[in-house]
Amino acid sequence: MKKIIYIILFAGLFGCHDDLDLQPIDKLSPATAFNTEKDLQLYANSFYLILPTGNEIVRGDALSDYLVGRSLSNYISGSFSSAQASGWSWGDLRNVNYFLEHYHRADVTEEAKNHYAGLARFFRAWFYFDKVKQFGDVPWYDKTMDVNDPDVYKPRDSREFVMAKVLEDLDFACANIRSKKDNTSSQITRLVALAFKSRVCLFEGTVRKYHPEFGLSESSDEWLTQAVLAAEEVMGGGEYTISDGAPLELSYRHLFINEAPNAQEVMLAAVNSQSMRVFNDANWYWTSATYGGRYSFTKTFINTFLNSDGTRFTDAAGYNEIPFWEEVKNRDLRLEQMIRMGDYTRDGAAAPPDFTYTYTGYQPIKLAVDSKETDGRAENYNSLPIIRYAEVLLNYAEAKAELQTFTPSDWDATIKVLRERAGIQDTGMPVAADPY
């Protein structure tokens, strides 16, 4: 018996020696991962991890000036130090650059190659836009490196250089990513890339305009013009419009609390699913006095909501002294879709502001669903928008206003449309800026 075992062992050892230099079948290499269009698609799917998750969207406004919570961030209080920083991570970038170094190996059409290269460059632009917003100057890398590459330790490149590269990537993406609309709101298409470009260019143009210390003010109009052109293409594409389904009292809120994104307006979303058990924790975060940040809106923000007849709330005498139950009456319909007020209910019961959670009384409901079922666990399955068509309209309007080229017809195509969805009766263009 022992002899038989020995023969089998040695035969197995020496009989397959010709295969010892083969790649393991469960490992990928450039020779095996970049052959077909399916290979490129599978690899490109990994880029989507760069997009914000549902939980990151839920927390995205924590540092804004229209929310107040249980504590003041160190970023604002002045006690922040570099030791507390996060986000200086570059793995996602290496993943994209590795693809760009090898995708050309695939035996596919030039159109397919350019489409997937456009996706990669879109996500590299997204990656660097996030980095510049957080850190300012950062090192630009368009190659993969090993530990011996001297560029691992190179100094940061200038904001001007990095953002020029971001714009190059976005221009390539907008020119080459396929145009077919994705009704799941989960894929990057050409119009989604253009919408993101409008966001990036508006941001960079206004930063340069209002921060002369960067020494880039002269180029602000170039970026604002690019924002206008990108938004204009989306608006002329005819694939998206404002969701104004009846009743108006719910049309805005439904963009944030439904499981399936409304592809009429939502261009890109963090898609959640009950059946696939992909969740966010919006209810838990926005209703728990212990788990969440206890964030609520400030009155200075609530004051900006117009009256339903189109007049300004802040034009009323004593507007800062009106009781809550009076100040929320006859206002822009988006207000009752953002905070607990009026006849708001949860699971069939009245649900006024909960002062075990809210400090200000203006308790948000925008991202949290009306059922209490997930108040104590991270199992919200409402999908959350990342890019909406409404933002594109606002990007267009703001960029044109900054360029001083905003016209009444621009107003009618943008702000008027959004105010009509909000139930505002007089949606005419104001003749003077709101002093508030």
C-alpha cells in the first residue's frame, strides 16, 4: 500500500513540472485581464467604489453653515491638527492608473477602448476633485509606482496644474463615454459626466474668483464658461427634466426616500436595495439622540424659504419672532418636505419635532423615511441622489450670474422651473437681489 502512495505522490510531483510557471487560474495579470470588452467592463466596475456611499451622503452636510449639532467640528473650532486628518489615501488612484496603462491590450474597437478610458479618466477627475477640495495642492500622478519610484516622495503640484489635468480628464470623458441613458441612475454616461463637469467648473471658477490669494482670479471666467457649456449640453440633451409628479407636496421628497431612483431627474445615485441588502443608515443617524449628530437646520437657513405667493419671508415685520406654527404656514413646499411640521406623521401617528433629538426645532426629514422601522439600525434602503438634474439647472444659473450674462430667459429655464415645482405662485424674475 505504501509503495502505491509513493508512486502516486512522485508521479504527481514530477509529471506536471511543465506547468510550474503558469499563472494561478484565480489570479489576474495584464495578459489575462485586458482581452475582451467584458474584461474592460468588469475592471471598470471597480472604479465606482470612488463614488460616495449612502452613509457618506447622509453625513455630507455636517460641516455646512445651515446645520447645528451636538458638537462643533475641530475643523471649525480651531483645534484641528494634521494628526486628526484623514483621506490621504491613494489606492483608488493606482487602480485607475493601472487600468489606463493596460486597457489598450484589449482586442476591441477604438470606440470601446475610448469609452472605458473615458470612464477611467472620469473617476480620476472625481478622485482629484475630492483631494483638491480637501487638501488644496496635491501631487499629480498619472502612472503606477513601486516603492523605489522617486516620485513617491515628490512635492505637491500646484492647484492650477492639478485642476488643469482634472479638466483634461473630464473633457476626454465627456467626448468618449457612451451616451445611452441609464435608467437605473447607477452608471456613468456622457450626460452624467457633463453634469459633473458643470459642478467641478462652477466650484473652481468661484473659488478662483473669490480667493484672490491663490493668484488665479484671471482664469475664473474660463472655468465659469466651461460650467455653462457643460450644463447647457445636459439641458439640451432632452433626457432629464424636473420631477413634478402629483402631489407637489411630495414630488421633491420622493427624490430622496424611494428605493428606485427617479431617473426622470436623478442622474446618478447611491443605489440601495432591500432585496440585495444594500443599505444606508439615514433613519438611525437622523433620529437617534445617541447614534447621530443631532443635526438640525438653523433659523437663518429656514428664513430663506419664500412664502408660497413668491414674496420673501424676511420682508415681514418681526419675522424672527413669529412662532414656529405660524412661520411654517404658506411657505415654499420644499420646506414641509425637509423638516417635521404641520401634519407630518410617522407610522400613522403625529410626529412633531422631537426635542430629544433636535436642538433648534427644525428637525430634518429629507433623507430619513417616514417609517420608524429602521430608526435603530442601519437598514434604510432608500436610494440617495449623487447628481440631480436640478443641480445642473442651478449650476448653469449661478455660473451665468457670476459671468454677468444671466437673462430672463435663463431664469425661466432654471429657477422658475424649480420654484414652480415648489408650489410658488409668482415665479417671475426679481428685479433686485434679496438683501437678507
